[in-house]
Amino acid sequence: MGELTSALDSLAGDDLHSMFGPQLLDRASELLLARNRIDAELTRTVRECELTQASEHDGLKTMQSWLRGHPRLSPGAASRIVHSGRALAHLPAVAAAFTAGEVTAEQVAVVAPIATPERLAEAAEQGVDVAAVDGVLALAAATQPFDTVKAVVQRYLSGLEPDGPEPDPTEGRRLAIATHADGSISGRFGLDAVGGEKLRAALEAIVQAARPQGDTRTRAQQQADALVQLCDNALASGNLPTLRTVKPQVIVTIPLEDLVDPATGPGTATTGFGAILSAARARWVACDASITRVVLDPDGVPLDYGRSKRIVPAGLRQAVEQRDRHCVFAGCHAPTHWCDVHHLAEWLRDQGETSLENSALLCERHHTKVHHGFRVERPPDGRWRTYRPDDTEIIIGPRQ
């Protein structure tokens, strides 16, 4: 690994401006080959980590969660690496091509679904020679365009069960949401025919009910507005499932002086999911909202509660969520509605207070972990730290 790092340092020092087009293209080709080989080694290593439950060393249950929390991969990227590693154990020809750099990680992810336990069982039941299929796919991935590889895989999967039972539509539904730096979101989704019909019917009803004269929005804008309105209607109805005993709602936090100040105030308010809003936008949200006043001490920390109750009061939970934002266990960013409020000093055993300073937001898994040897602490610098049962600290990235 040291030699690899040194090689990368050397490459980073190359003067690209002095190279001509053919040289640059050759360099790009060689780098892509090296990237494929590194991706192959990463996939192989992650698979071994999964087999040996290495993520438990850092208090995490799965390699997906470790990849999300430590190297900060997206959920989709983490899942692709793990599932590719599982599939390659049954596809030696594809694995060899991947190791040689002839196949990309994206191609392996496309091929991986043929090697799930269910698909392998179907192939065995029908007498399909998976080894032969493996060879064909390895050759296709190494020589054919990406879309051709997808088509080959889809044709194979369709042939496994051409006349089988109607699939469960929920198995194929997907929705992925990405949050951008300004708090806006984008995403991709896939629905079965019936699910898609339901969504289009609901959106179309709102689009057709809100067509003011002179509306110049595009069709895409109208449908996006309809989706937001659909959410507004559902939240306002009060019929959605509760999130940790609290009705789901849009939460915006803003200093009082910014709320009453008529100035725009960019970047002064935050939402429950971490987006940054202007004071003007927060005042807009507040036009039809419940407003809760939270009094902070000079350090910006919500005031404590006394130890009179075992169950965390709703007000204290709001204060803990306001401070912690997510599970505070190292490498975990589980949202607040997945989390419990944990007493750092136990309520009964240590006579710990039910107070803000004695509280930590932990998801169910990590709440269990800290009751079985792991420990979280919040020193005066305000940064949560996590320790293993042997008192060694779990560190994410370089210590600032």
C-alpha cells in the first residue's frame, strides 16, 4: 500500500500541460485500467471484511454502514460494492476480468444480480450452467458497450422464469434521494406499472386542479409542484404514522431576532433534515405553522430539564435533537426519528439526571452498543467521541 501511495504521489506531480493529446489519452487509458484493478481489490477486501464481521470492530453491524460512515460513501455506492463482492464469489471469470482491469466496477454491478442466492437456485433447478454464463458475461463486459451488457443480463434473468408467478411489485420499487449543498434535493425512482399509475393519478389530479390563467410553468415544474402539494396534504391531514411519538412535520429552527427582522437573512435557518434556509424562507414557512420558543444559554445550548421524570419529556427530546441532529455514534448518521435519547450516566444505577448534558441521541443499534461496553462522550469542545470496550477511540478521518 505504501508503494501504491508513492506511485499516486508521483502521478500527481506530472505536468499535464506539457503533454499532447495522444499522450493524455494513453495516460487516461492506463489510469482507467489501474482504477478497475483498485476497485477489484477494494471489492475483494470488503467481501473479506463482511465474511469476518470486521465492521464490528468499529461498532457497526454491516460493511454497508461502515462504508457509509467511515469513507463516507453514498448508500448506493456502499451497497454496490458489498453486493458485487458477494456475486463475484460465484462468478470467477468475471472476477478474473475485474482483477485484470478489463471490467469496470459499474459493469460488475450490472452483472451481480445473476448471482443472488435466489437466482442461483433458479438456475440450478433449471439445469443452467452458470459457469458458461459467467464466461459469456465476462467476455461481453470486457468487449461490448455497457448497454449491451445490461441487455444480455436482462435477457438471461428474463429467461430464468419466463412463465413463473407474477412478481411482487414492491420488490422492484426504488427511490433514492440526494441532498445538495444548498439543501435542495434530487433523486431517481423506479415504480412498477400499478405503483406508477397511482403516482401519476395523484399528481395529475393536483396539476389539473391548479391551472391558473397565464401559468407559464413547464410540465415538469407543474408535476414537481404537485408532488410537494401532495406531501403538504398528507402532512396536514395528521394521518401519517408518527415518528418516535411525534407527528411528522416540517421543522425549521431560526434565531428569534432573525425571525422578526424584515431583512432577507440568507443562511440563518436550518431544517430538521439539515438544509439551510434564509430568514425570509423561514418566515414564509412560519405563516402556517406552530412556533415553539426554545431558550438557549450563552453558549447556545438549550436549557436543561430536572430529573423528575424517567421518560424523556418532549421538550427535552426536541433540545437533544436540536443539538445532536443525528445518532452521535462514530460513523453513524441515522436520522433523529430513528433515535432514542440515551442517559450518559444511567438514570437508576448512576442517579443520572434527565437533562440535556446527560443525554445523547443514539439509534437503536448503537443505544444497545453503549449498554454493552461501547461509550460515547461529549467533552467541552462539543464534539462527540466514541470509544470501544477496550477504551480505544473510533476515529473517522484525521483528528482536527
